[in-house]
Amino acid sequence: MNIEKLFSGIGMVIDDQVFNQESSDKIIRIVENLESKGFPLVKYNTIPNVSGANIAKFSFVLLDWELVSISDEDGAPIPLASELEKSARASLLQFLKDILRDCYLPIFIFSNSGVEDIKNKLQKNKIDVDNAPIFIKSKSDIISDGSVKVMEVISDWIDKMPSIYVLKVWDNAVEKAKTHTFQQLSNTRYWPMAIWQTAEDDSANPNEELLDVLTQNIFERMQPISIEKEQLFKIGERKSTKDEILNVLRAQRLEANPSKESSMTGDIYKIKGSYYLNIRPACDCVGRNEKECAKCTKEKCSGIECPHSNKVYLIKFERIKEEDVPNIFDDKYGNFIEQNNEAILGPLIDNYFYRFKFKEIKIKLYDEVKESKKGRILQPFIRHITERYALYIQRQALPRIPNQAVLDVLKESITTENQEEPG
């Protein structure tokens, strides 16, 4: 693993001694070491007033835990030092919370204070150090025997954090694909105008059309990422908990905060305590700018009959009882045993598995239900449901085969709720 390549980019350094070249503080040598390796650094001696959107552009943040001096050069206490220290600490904690809320990047806390003391203070302020990309190290551990070992100690941390290793490798691959895409598209100046006009002509949302074009171009240009197995398993064999696995699978299947500006195939709604899924094709989910139906101009027109109104087609889905999930799971192939009038998918909401029922469908105006939107099922999982639904509505029922033609001993007929319909 090339640790310098992994964290390539601009770094932010925050330390009250970072500009004091006469200081004996180890931050001076740490900064010199990073800059000698080609890392461009933006330096501050106090907590900066920088928005989360701008901080997200950095590759990492390196900061000190003590951002004020409580004694002068002669060692005498500074007046109101405790108040200054308390204020600086509050600003630092809020800064950390803002970063963790608005973006995702490694935070290195290099300090002269004790590591465990810092961890305890962060935990008391509701910052989960164990599950956040925060690395705390004593400055004395970074500089030992006269040598500066910034990258070495960060590398040791990454050895224990395979999730951050994989995310950084993927992030670097995305950045390369973005650069390639921007270079290709910048050769033509006016393509955004053409896409915008085309979207308006089709009464589609131009912003969504532009997003689709850019996203498809970037991800189609992504090269396969190279994860080193040796690096990934340096921490040794670890068994993930069931909750950890469910959380990862849910994130793969479910977008928990979709935009309510427009409807989309896969949108989930919670209406009067029940969950519904929109299975209307994406091309039909486009809201038209002008209602051409004459009835829509009338005050009492519901708009449902209008072919130009933005509607959603909803099928109901229900949670499967936890004790029933193993009974319908095929562990040989890793999927569920489904009847022809249903689809089964999960984990979704609250990490449960759900049964989507095809028998009934409700049509609603999008404006009437959009505030009830609770999520969106992502590809390719929504395609699995829509394809099964398409087969369901085109199915051809076959005549029932008499039991006597197959069974030597006749059995009592047992019908389940999911076998109500033949075919």
C-alpha cells in the first residue's frame, strides 16, 4: 500500500504554533515532513471559519487538541487562561461535529495531551471515536529518535481500519474518472444547453437529466479498483456482526433520503401506517409542465384521469416476521423462494425483509403523497421487483393437474396466502 498516494491531495493543519518557526513544538517538524513529501497544506493557528462544502475538498485534516497557550514564554499563567482554553475547546469540538456531519475525511489529532484523555472528552461530547474516521496520536510518538514518522503512524492506523482503506481507494478512483470526464466534456462548450433544451421539450426536469448524463459518464469511465488482500487482512480475521452486515446491505439497497422534487420508480411511501412502492416506469414518472386535459382546469377535477398528470402506481409491501425469514431463504443460492405474485427484498427499512404483493395496485397523484416519501429502492434491486411484476401481469394460468395424475396417496390441500391465484 502506498500511503502517500492513498492520502494524496491538499491537507488542512490547525495548530496554534504552526506559524511560530521559533517554537519547539513538534508540529513544525511534522508540517515540514508532510511538505517535503509533496503534500500541499493549508495552515491555520485557530479554528477556521470554513464551510463544510469547502472542507470536503481536503484530503485530510490535522489538528492540535490544545489551540491556546495557558502560560507565557516564562511559564507564568496567562490571565483568564482557563476561559480561553474552554472557549477554544468548545470551538474545536463544534468544528469536529460539523466535519463529521457535512463530509467524510480522515481527521488526525496530533497532540501533547494524553490520547485516552482526548478520547474520553470526545466520547463525553457525543463524538463516537470508535466509528468515526478520527485518529488520535501523541506528537512524541510521531517524532522519535530524531526522525519524523507521520506516514508510518498513519499507515499503522490504516492497518486497523480496512473500511477507510477501501473507501480512500475508491474515492481516488472516482476522482480519476471525474477528471477524465471533465476533460472529455470540456471540449464541447454548449452540450449542457442542448441537454437542458431537450429536457424542457420533453417536459422533464433538466437538472435530473444533466445529473444522469454526468453520473453515467463518470461511472462508465471508472477503472477497476485494486484492493490489496494482504493490506485488507492485516488486522487479522474478523467476523462482522449480523447488524454490521445488515447495515451494509441496507445501504446498498435503500436510499433513505430521496428528493421529493419528483417521483421515481422505486420510491417508498408510508400512507396511513402502511408501506407502498411506486412501480411506474421511470419515463412515465416525468411530471408534465402543462396539463392538457380540459377537466384539469376545473376546480373539482382530481387529475387522476388526465394522461399528463404526475401519478404514482403503488403496490403494498409488508414486513416478514423474523422467524419466517429463514423458512423462505435458499442458503444454497443466497436468495429467497418467491411465489409468482410477489417479490421479496431486504434488508430495507429498519433492517427488516419485506414481501411486495402484486395482486392490487393503487394510483395516486404524486403531489398528494410526496410528503409521505420515506425512501427509494436502488438498482438493480428495484429492477428485480419490476421485472417480476411485469411477468405477473402477463402470466397465463394453466389448467390444474388432477392430484391423481401425480400422487399415489392423496394429500389434504393446503393453501397459503401467497398461493391464492393459479398460474
